[in-house]
Amino acid sequence: MKFGLFGFLISVLAVSVKSETQNIKIHDLMLDEIQNKHYAKILKLETMVMAMNEQLNRQDEKIRSQNERIHEQQRRLNDQDIQIRKHDRQINDVVQHVSELQDSTINDESQNQSMRGSKISPLKQSEPRDFVKNSSHSFIDHALRQLIKSTPKEKTGKRNGRPSFIKRSGLNGNIVAFYGYMSHGESQPGKHQILDFDVVKTNVGLAYNKYSGMFTAPVNGVYVFTWTVSTGMHSYVYSQLVINSDPFGAIQTDSDEVSDYHTSTGSVVAELNYGDVVYIRTHPTELIKGVIRSEDEMRTSFSGWKL
């Protein structure tokens, strides 16, 4: 009996051990399967991470390339600003020289005619727009041709008459003032865009160029400038007043969160030297949204004067 009971217990123990061994094997198989699944997921995640890293690298490369293009564009704009300043100085030099020559011609003719008891005639009017119509390389030649055409031919009853060109230029009187506005709005304004105020109502001193949108100081002095920017509904525009290539003033016109138009005005007082260039541009880096408006109800404008 004892041996039979002992054998039975051994058999039960053997079965239990075998069953446990099978359970362990099953557990190990399950663990292996779980590990394989996790390993597959890890591999998939690693592949996705590598792909994302490649995309990020490509984006970084594009950003670097765009930054290089932006810097190159900025350099070209600066070079263009320098060329514009040089051309505007040439224009002002020609205008000043023509003015002096016309004054001298009038005085000489007045003296000669007064000695003979005769009358003199005024010079023909030179339209300032004729200067800006021509290319920068032909300004001087064009001005000299205008001077030749302005030789007095007819007699008048005025001894000390001054040509209308001198009166309109205001150079002799040291008066400088201008006002202009945009004839129409800008539907897609971009960054670093010079605003062109092409309708010029006042331009005493002929210092504002409506074709370039730039004011060039004809003499040293202290100047006041104001500019107004109007935007449409759900729009915002950052604008700057720039002297040469340096931002001097800035405003924000924001109607982004309202269903209405909005207008903002900025003003600055600046001490300028002869030949300094002043203009209005949109911000070179800030996002511009919506439209710039300029119409009968509201005008986007630019003005300035010398104190």
C-alpha cells in the first residue's frame, strides 16, 4: 500500500511538473510573440522617425535656401537704394544748375535790355516731369537741351520776371513740401514693397518722385513726414518710413478681427542731409494680410515738408 501510494504521488507530481513545463513553454511563446510584435512596432516607429528626420532635413535645407535668397534680395534692394539715391542727386544737381543758369541768363539779359531801354521776355516753362521721364543716364543731356530751348526770344514789360520753373521748384525760396496718394488700392501687397503714391497734389521743390515713390532731400534741414495706410475688412498691414535703408518709423493698420475698414497714420521728424532718400514700404519680414485701400472715401497717402 505504501509503495502504491508513493507511486501515485510521484505520478501526480510528474503530471504536475509536465503541465507546469508546458505552461512555461506557452508563456515563453506568448512572450516571444509579444516581443516580436513590439519589435515590429519599434522598427516601424524608427522608420517613421527616420522619414520625418529626412523631411525635416529637407525643410531645413529649403529654409536655408530661402534665407539665402532673401539675403540676396535684400542686398540687391540695398544696391538699388544706393543707385536711386545717386540718380536723385543727379536730378537735383541738374535742377539746381539749370535754376542758377536761368537766373544768370535773366540777370544778364535784364541788364543788357535795360541799357538799351528794351523789354525782356520770360523763359519758357520747363516741366519737371520731363526730367523723370528720361532714363537716369540722359537727365543731364535733357536738362541742357531744356536750357538751350529756354533762351529768351520775346520781349515783355517785366524787368525782374522769374520763370515759372523757378517759382514751382521752390529751390531759391528754400521751400520744400509735397503730398501724394495712391490712385488705387493694392489687392495683394507683399513684404518689403515700396508704396507708390502716384497722384501728386503738391510738390514744391520737386523733391518727390511719383515714379519711384521716393522723396530726396534737396537741402540739409529738419523735415516732417506723415503717412496714412488704409486697409480693407479682415486685413492687417505693417508699414515703415525708411530713410535711405534704415527704418525710422512704423505703424500697424489692423482690421483683422472686425468687419470694417481701418486707417492708421504715422509721423516722424527727421534731420536730413542733402541727397537722403525717404520712402514708405511694407515690413520686410512681418506677414501682410488682406488689401490696402485707396479711394474717394479713404486715401493711403504720403506727405512731408521742411521746417
